[in-house]
Amino acid sequence: MAPVTQATTNKRAMLCLTFDNMGQAMAIGAGRAGAPDPLEPSLAIGYPRILGLLDELDLQGTFFIEGWNGLHHPDRVLELAERGHEVGLHGWVHEPLASLDRRRVEQVIHDGTAALDHLGLRPAGFRAPGALRGPHAASILADLGYRYDSSTDVAQADDPEEGDQFVEPGLLPSGLAHVPWRHAMVDSIQYLRRKQGPRKPEELEARWVATMDRLAEARATTTLVVHAYLSGTDDARFSVVRRVLGHVRQRGDIEVCTARTLAERVLAVRH
């Protein structure tokens, strides 16, 4: 279901900076792996690169992490918070929530929440693995005290790539704030899952830079979704993230924020 209430949350351009996935969790969930691997490329290469870049540019983002990582990579999860970033939940081992029944969704969200809570990182936000939230997650999240959801109800085939990739945060019927995103602003979709074929890094860079320029002119909001296993481990793809975020910083008229920042502005308008 779509948000029932829309709220204009700002009068300046805003970039909600987010990152998804950690370690072997997705491979575990897909049956491609059975154990944690500290030398897995996203952990060994991707995360250090991305965190270093965010330090260099003095930016904070939201990292949506599978709860499994709280059990198997607690130090890496805690590092995110220690460096000033928000940690949100991204399922347990990257389960496709939209295809699960309510009891299984409850288990996934409760277990993932408990794993992060055990580290002292009670998450305020959630993003469904595989994009689609499905019919059950929002009410379960609300019952657990979550503040917002950053999933989508829009299938990729129904989300056009052309035009401005702006979003408007709002409220879900459950009372959660909703921080949406567009498929054209997700690196994994653009590099791996486009129906028209994968984009080259230089092409994606040009499109994202142009979006940031239009964003500033329109004083609008967009959400960027980056994956360490893709854009952190490959030199050309990492350069895209570096140059796009550097361009945003150089402009100086786009506020870069966490997903929770947007969510709390929506909730403040409601009250």
C-alpha cells in the first residue's frame, strides 16, 4: 500500500545517503554460503573504502545491515555507529519479505532486531531486502517501536528510469514514516538487474551527477542506495561514488542526511 499522507519536509535539496548489505548474509540466505568469512570482499575492501570516503567528505549515512551480522560481525557493525553513522535493519539473511507469510516475517524482523539490540544498537529504521516490503512488515515494525520504513511498494518494472528521480517522504497507514527511493538510484539495480542491460560506471556517474544538479535546482529530495560488495570493491564503480558525492559536497547546496533525519522531519510534521 502506498503512503496515505505526504509531507513536504524541507525547502532545500536533500540527499538521503544509504548503504545496504554486509558480509556473507545475502549469500547465506540464498544458499550460496554457510559460514561467515572475514575476508569476504565487501568486508575486506568495500567497507574500509566507503567508510574512509565518508570520513574524508565528512558525511554520515544510514547502513541497512542484516541482523545476522550482529551475531557474526559485531565489531564491524559497531564500527558504523562509532563512526557516526546510523544502523538500520535489513532482514536477517536478506529474505524476500514480500513472498513470506506473516509468521515468517515476524521471525525475521524480531530476530534481526534482537541481534542489533544486543549490541546496543536498537534500530529505528528498516529496509526490506529485495526492495518490496510486502503486506505484513509495516505493522510488525510499528509494534516493535520502529520509527520508519525505507522499503518500496513499487516493482522495478513500474518505476520509470527517465526523468527526475525525486522522492517525497510521507507516512504509512501503520504510522511509520516512509523514506522511499527510486530504482534508478540503486547501484545494484543499475549494474546488475536492468532489463535493458547493465550500465557502465561512466554512464551511471553522468546520470547521477545530472540528477544531483536537478535536485539542487528543484530543492527536492532523493535517496541514494549503494552496496559495498559492488561499489566498494571495484575501482571504477567506487570512483563513481567518490565523484558523485564529491560533486554534491562541492556544490554546497544539497543537504546530505541519514534516513532517520528525513523520517523524524515527517513525524514532526504529523505532530
